[in-house]
Amino acid sequence: MKLAVILLTAGLVVTPVSAAAYSEAAPPDTPQQIAARLATAPGQAGRWIDHGRLMVAVVDEAAAAQVRAAGALPQYVERDQQQLDHLLGQVDRIARSQQGLQSWGIDPVTNSVVVKTRTVTNAFATLGEGVRVVRVHSDFRQQSGEINPGDPWWPGSESNCSVGFPATDAQGNKHFLTAGHCTNDAGQAAYGASGQTNRLGTSNVGGTHSVNAREGDMGVVAVTEAGWTISPNVNTWGQPAVTVTGAAEAIVGDTVCHSGNTAPNWECGTVTAVNQSIDYGSVVIDGLTTTTACSEGGDSGGAWLRGNQAVGLHSGGNSTCSQNEDNSIFQPVTEALAKWSLTLLTGSSDPGDPDPDPGERMYSNGADYPIRDFQVAVSSVKATATGRTNSPVKVTVEGNHTCLEDLNISLVAPSGRWYYLQRSGGLTCHPLPASKTYSVAADETAAGTWTLRIGDNGYGDTGTLTNWSITL
């Protein structure tokens, strides 16, 4: 319940403040800046933006005090993050056998797991009030249709998609990220114009640079042809270009905009949910973000931004665009960068002149942490290195577990930013290798506490984290 507070000014003496005093005051931190420095803690259960304030769900006073100290507003809720993750795991197992579902995932605002469905269903009734079932009347679809982010490109003889974000690999080679369903074919020619003309490179080189499954909807096009360059300046279709300066994770309530080659080309809206499982009918994809912005066929793969920060690659949208609805969907860009060890091209980067290497510094934690069903193992290291991190940051996980596909593995930087190393998913279990190394495209201050989080989302499997290291 929101309470209206009225301040009676009778008898109150107000001293005028000069314009100079106002100009000298530091501007307040944005919700995104507060979110970046607010570290996650066991007592938190999600965050969102409401009327310009960062709201954080908490279950105890210790967490509330931490949130207030950071400049955010705590909201007491019933279920903590572990309980929500457990509910989501139960929902996910039921959802895989259901027809007519649109999406499912955690909603921090209502402190529940929300299932959106096009048909009446009682499949989730036994899970209690922590699961909300919402009827919707439209379908999500992966879009297709007729090198700055947002420009059109053509996969072979197929209809066009849109360019996402430019990136470079460790050798300085040029690429751009786009949607996985635009890059399904291995080694397919990629063109900058229709009619298979103006070849710019090759999509999904080696058949290992595209995903359109539970893991995500993301792919890579290698820009190899002479005369083609990549640029961090986003095509805003008649408005001044936006120069990308970095990558970020979207927050519920964020204002985001996307660029794609189909009208209205440049469209803005609000993030309604993050880390959602979306059922496109032909495929279910985890970890996607929904927004109110409209989109059309041909926008697939295009660039989503929060200000000048890259946040996503366009994945799909509603069959009809309705006001204040979940109209468009994007794949978080940080996950795509990390998967293929790519570095986002920003306004200060030059693909021919990579940033200087600050030197590799390794830190590790050899304590044993059990990995139990529907619990999260948390292990931290404190880095004393100076300067920025090298890119990519390398994370090596050592231990054992009976089902790698049941694990969500994340790295939390000292800034509070999350980097997903691996998302759960898959019908067949494989054991966690004794040692597994992940690469993370991160540009962070190296010093501070780095945290590894391993969440187990499956029944009846066990394991232990025996050691992990991070090379900065």
C-alpha cells in the first residue's frame, strides 16, 4: 500500500536557496548507478525501478539497511531469492510439458513467479500463491523479414535481419552480434544488400557461433570482406546517432530503445521483466527480457540500448502490438559477448588497436562448498589488483556435480554487475568436468570482492565446488 504524506507548511519558515547553490549541488545518482554499486546479498529478492527510484525486495532488516545505505528503497516481501528460484525450478519442469504458454519467470515487483498463458490451465495450482498465472491473448514470434547497429543485413538468400552490436575477438578480428535464429545455418554468406550483393562476411563460422535454444537466441557474423568496417554508432534512423560506450544488464522499469531496419525503426519502451522463459511455439528460450516497445519482422538481431549502454539483441515480439503490453523481447548482450569471448566495440575502442593489457592477475578460493538441490553455493575472492580488468576475464571452476545442465553459474563483480557464465537447460545430464574455464567480456575496476554463484535447479543431483579462480 502506498501512503500519501501531506506536509503542512503553516508557520514553517522557508529560506530561499540561490540558483548558484543549486548549480553547485552534485546531481543525484541514477537508479542504474545505485544498482551497479549495490552488492547482492542473501536477504535481497530482486530489484526494479519505480518513478525514478531503485526499489529492492528484502526479507530482513539487515538487507533493508544495506539497501538504504546504497540510496535505494527497500520493500519487505515474503519470499527470499532462494525460495523464488526454487519455485521457478518447479514451474519450469511443469512448463516444459504444457502447450499454450507464452512465458514464465520471476517478477520481483509481486515477489512471485508469473506464468503467462494463452489457454486456461490448472497445471500450476499445487504450487501455491507464490505462482501467478496470467491470461494473455497474443503470441510471441521470432521475427524475420525484409554496419551500424540497427542496419539491415541478409543471411544468404533469406529475408533480412538487423545488425546488433559490433565486437572484436582476441586477435582483433571484426564481428557483429545478432539473433541466433538469423544465424542458424553454418558458414552462410552474409550480405549488406538484398539480392545476395555486397557480401560483408560469414555467419555462424564453423557452425559454432549460433544458439537458438534454451540457452539463448544469439549469433555472430564475422566481418571479413575488404572495405567493410564496424562502428559503435547506432543507426537511429534520422535522429543523431548514439555512440555505444559499454554494456549493461537491464533492470525492470528501465527505459530502453531498439534500432531495427523495419518501421518504426527506432522505438523506445519500458522493461517489464527480465530472465524470462519465452515459448515461441517452435522453441523455448530462457533468460530473455520483455519490453513494451513495438517491433516488426526484420528487426531480429537489432540493437537494444539503455541510454548509450548496450543491453540486448532483438529476439522476437508480439503478433499484435498493444499499449502497455509485453510487445518485444531481447537477448541480454552480455551473455552473448561472454559466450564467444568477444569485446564490445565502444566509442573509445579501435578494432585495429586493442586496449593495453594490464597484465593477468589470478586470485582463487580453495574452500569446499556443497552444491545442493535448489540452493546456491556462494564463494568469494578479494582482488587487490590495480586498474581495470583484462578482457576477457577468465573464471576456472573446479569440483564435481552429477548434472552440469542443472547449474546456473554466475560471476558478480565488485560493482554489483552480474555476468552469466552458464544457464541451466537441457534434457540430458553430463557431469561437471573436474575443471571448466569460462571467459567473460567484462570491463570493470579489478580491485574488490568477486563472487561466484552456483545455483542447482534440479532434483536428486549432488556436487561440490572445491576451488575456483579468476584471472583479471
